[in-house]
Amino acid sequence: MVPDVASALTGAADILAERINETAEIRSAVRDLSYQTAKLVSTLSEGSSRESEKDKKKRLENSPKYQNYFEYQESLADAASHRVMAIFRGEKENILRVNIEVDGDKIINLLTSLVVGEEQTTPEVSAWIAKVAEDAYRRLISPSIETEFRMNLKRQAEDEAIKVFSTNLENLLLLPPIPGKPVLGIDPGMRTGSKLAVVSDTGKVLDYNTVYPTPGKTDTPKSKEAIEVIAGLIQKYQVECVAIGNGTGSREIDQIVLAAIKEKDLKGVKRAVVNEAGASVYSTENIAREEFPDLDPTIRSTISIARRLQDPLAELVKIEPRSIGVGQYQHDCNVSKLSKSLKETVESCVNRVGVNVNTASHKLLSYVSGISSTLAKNIVDHRDKNGKFSDRGEIKKVQGFGPKAFEQSAGFLRVPDSSNCLDNSAVHPERYDIVYKIAEDIKTDVSAFVGKASVVHSIDWSKYVSDEVGRPTLDDIAAELIKPGRDPREDGARLMFSDDVSTIEDLKQDMKLKGTVTNVTNFGAFVDIGVHQDGLVHISQLSDEFVSDPASVVSVGDVLNVRVLEVDIARKRISLSCKSGASSTQAANSANSQANGALANKPHASRQASQGEKKNARGVGGANKNNAARSTPFTAADLMAKFNARG
């Protein structure tokens, strides 16, 4: 071929390839066919020649977590979000090599036919066009479409992970409180000792100490000394509940507490295992230093554990939500998008429950609608200088608290000690006149019918419908008048584990236990059974019936009856089941075949107890849940009795 002609054809080929790449109809057709044939493929990475020995050692240490993905592939359309996140994390850690593979020959044939169209061409021209089409696909279209697929996969997986985290966070924040009782909080520790802190019924710190009992023994000198100290604190401050953090040493310190209760005949003292996730983070935050400037961070953590038993929401809002650790690959998500979603979740929970303006921290107040961080601090400063607020109207005296802020926030702020009973309800001050009008019409005081369901139901609410106030608003007011100031968080219980097991080595196949749901993901639920390592109930093992979404069956804090399917001590993995019929061998094989490496994320999906990151424990009603997957919930009446299931 003449050099000039060859050069011209090469230039023409480049121009045509660019034109093919930029034609929207062609790219759309190629994209659709690519997606239909696309597979997400991962293999074990060989590492880089420039990899340092330190990085190589770290890579090899972490690689077993991803062994399910060493030779893995699945259709892109069927790739579940948690598997996508696991694979991409493995790639980021240089453990996996990840590709999106498509049927290239089929796509090139389609591309060629689209370019040639209906035109009649000679074999030479057809061959030249086919070669250009292949070049356009492999050099230009394929890389950009693979990048597009990767970005979409990551975005969709992130959105799902954020949704899962938000749901779990909401359930955790709305755990039932146990207010009005002095609590002894204990932060278990083996080497550095167990920290003790007593808080009053209002959360005020009364005393603190540290004990060094001998693990697993109650008759050694150090253990006896610990028993005396614990019993002394309980007796001195009339402690009714002991909140034990669920980190390493939780079992051992619980034995000491139980011994103290029995030896000293401390009647009525209940023990509860409490989630300590994020307590260490709180202890070093500015809010903790402001609250307890003279205390050691370890004591601050212990105080937080005690307060979580009294009111989980009020204490947990002090911690950055990402540190609570009830998510699904949240550490790999877009930080700003995750933070926005979690902030909205916390605000929703706070506004649903309401806030006691005379006891709330500025952090809790800052989540109330209409109240900024600065205004929240002004409220606390005003309260410290001038004493408690006597009614809602007095809140307007706070510096910077204008009419707009009052309009947005007043319905969520409670003043329990106000002479006006409506100030401790969700009825907004703007609607007090309706309640006053009703009281005038039925010729009684507001206080005489608030809380009286029969009287409220007898009112003809249709008489009070107006252009400004519709029937739905009146129905909300009526519901609030029946139970003013009612905490919407349902009553529940904290689980006390069985004495039969305390370590993963104690677990046996088919052993039946009670456990607390610590985290819910798209592939199942992690359950704390008290061995410092959460077990996984795979989605296929959550119920005797088919389950498409674990969140429709269980939620964080639920108490389940589980059966041990399989224990992998070397990899610290526990497979559990809520099913009633299948043998452990059959169920374990089923779960393992469907898990597809879900446990590769275990250190992040549900933090290990060695880091003190186990989750809270409670019993939940959950009438809308699948009862085949959970035990019968505790009621308010037997709440405290169930605390001491082992005592």
C-alpha cells in the first residue's frame, strides 16, 4: 500500500473510531448488551513488584477474610450490594484483582452491524470497518463503560449500605430507657482493671473506682476485694441496676457482680449487659471533656455505659454515628452522604421522642428541629446560670432563641415540672388555645381531662375543625392528650446470657442459646451470644419461611432463640440458625453455599468484642415482624424481673 494512502486510512480509522464512540445510539446499544452479558469477576492478587515487605505481610495477613472471592464471578445484574462492597474493599487492600468481563465478540459483532448499517460494501471495506469498530470498542468504549459500571455498582451499593446503617441506627437509638434508677456502670478490663462509676437517677456522677479481680475466679484476694468494693458502692448509693459493658472481660466481671449480690444479699439489684460501642470515642470528645474535665477518659467511658442503660438515645447522640458501628461497610461509603443520612436519622429519633429541656445535653438539643449547635449551648448556659426552665414560654428568654426557632422546636421540647401539663406533651403552644377551648366547652380544667381516655374520646372533635387546623392535626392532639409526655420507645429488656458458654470454644453444634441482634445487613443478622464474637444468622436461616429482606424479620436489639450450626475457631466465625427443623449439617451447608463471603466484612459489619464493640441487648415486641425468627418479647411488667435471669 502506498504510504500516503496507508497514513490516510489510519487517520480515517481514528476519526471513525472517535465518531463511533461519540454516537449516543451506538453507545446505548453497546451499554445494554454489555450489561446483559457482564460478570463481576475477582481473583487473588499477586501484589505489586514495588510492594514493600511490610505491605506484603499485611496483605497476606488480611487475605483469608476474602478467600471466598479468590475465584469468584457472578452476573452484574445479580451482584448484591454487600458482595460488591466486599470485593471492592478487597481490591482496595490489594488482595483481590477485580474486573468486569463481557462477551466482547458478541458486542463487536453488534457494533460492526450498527456501523455498516444497510450499506452494501465490498469484503475489503467490511473488514476495514470491522477492524475500526473493534478498535473503537476496545480502546474507547469498553474502558469507559467498565468505569461507568463500576461507578454505578459502587453508588448503588453505597446507597444500600447507608440505608442499612440508618435503619440499624434508628433501632439502636430507640432502645427502651430505664429512667429514674441509680446505676453502677462497669467497663470491663482484664489487664488494666475494670472501671466502676455510679450515676444518680438523673445521670449525675456520684462515685468511681477501679478493681482488679482475677479472671474467672471469685475466691482470690483481688476478686474478694473487688466484691467488697462493688457491694460497698451498691449499698452506699442504693444502686438498683448494674450496667456491664459487653467488651472483653464482660463475663468475668459479671461473675464478680453476681457474687457480690449473693454474698451481701443485695436484694432487688439487677444486672444488664450494655452495648459499649463508641464509648471510648466519646471519652475523648470535647463534650466529654466539658462534662468531666477532671476525669480520666476511661472513667468517662464507664459513665457513658451507665447512662446508656438509663437513656440510650440521650447518651448515644453524643457520639459520631459512624463510630457506633451498626452498619454494613459504612467505612467504605461516601463520608458526606453517610453523615447527612445519619444526621437525618438521629434528628428524626430525637424529635419523635422529645427532649427534656431541663436535663438534655447541648449535643442532644442540637438535634431538635430549629435548634443549632450554638443555640443549644446557649440553652444549657442559660439553664446553668438561671436554674431550670419553669415552662415552655421561658425558653424564649434564651439568647438567640427567636420566634422562628421557638415555632420549629417548641413541640419537641418538654418541661415536665411545668404547672401547665401541656408543656410536657407534644402539643405545640400554638395549639394550646384549642385545648383551652375544649376545656371551656366541657366546663372543666385542662388538667382534669388530660390523660383521661374516656373523656378525650367523648369529645366531638369535628366541632374544632377550621381553615387553620384540620382533622389530622386534631387527631394527633387527641392522641397526645390521652397519653401526654408518653415516651414512644417501647418497653423492653436487656438480655443476660447463659452461664453455659463464655468463649467460642464452649460452643457445640446444635447448642440452643438466646442472643441479641447487634447488626442487620442485607445478607443476614449478626447476633451476640456472649462469647466475645458475634455469630451470623444468614438470611436463609432467619425463618422457616422465605425471607427476602432481613430487616423485615429482625432489627437491632431483638432477642432471638438461636441454634449453633457451625463453629470455625481458627477464623473466629460462628454460624447460627433460627430455623426449627433442619439438621445443623444441612443448615450449615445451605448457609455456607449462599453466604458468598458475607463474613469477609465481619470486622466492620459488626465489631469484635476485643475492641469492645459488641452491641446492645434488649427484647422487642415487633408485632409486624416474623415471629418465627424471634423469641417472645418481654413486657414492661416483667422487665426488671427478666434482668436477673441468671441471678
